[in-house]
Amino acid sequence: MLISTAEASELLGVSVRRIQLDAKSGKYIAQRIGSGARAKYEIALDSLPKEAQERYWENVRLAQAVEAAKVSFTPAINSSD
């Protein structure tokens, strides 16, 4: 699974630029998208430290729980008006 450099930077608590440089140097498994100055990297989640991977999956579970709560919540309609 690939994640953005922004997601990776948030998980690791470092700048996006640091993730880009680390990806370029081979520290993380990454896929380069595009070329030249506008190229971007996507980072393989499984190349990040275990703690960062666990934080990612915890964030996914929380987001899913929030979405499930939104779907199951049906506001009561007051029909006495």
C-alpha cells in the first residue's frame, strides 16, 4: 500500500521534505510519480517503522468508526409542528 509523503510525514512527525529526501536516498521504498521538479513520491507503508504503520491503521479504524456512526445516526423528526 502506498501513502503520500504528507501522510508519511504526519505519521513520523517530520517534514514532507525530509520524507522526500529519505525516499530519494532509498531509506523508504517509494514510487516516483512524474519527473523533473514536479515529481512526487508515494511511500510504501510497510517500509515505514512499525510504530508509524500501527498509527496509520489506528487512524484508518478511527475514520471508519466515525463514518459508521454518521451512517447509523438518524435524527428524530418532531412531527408535533
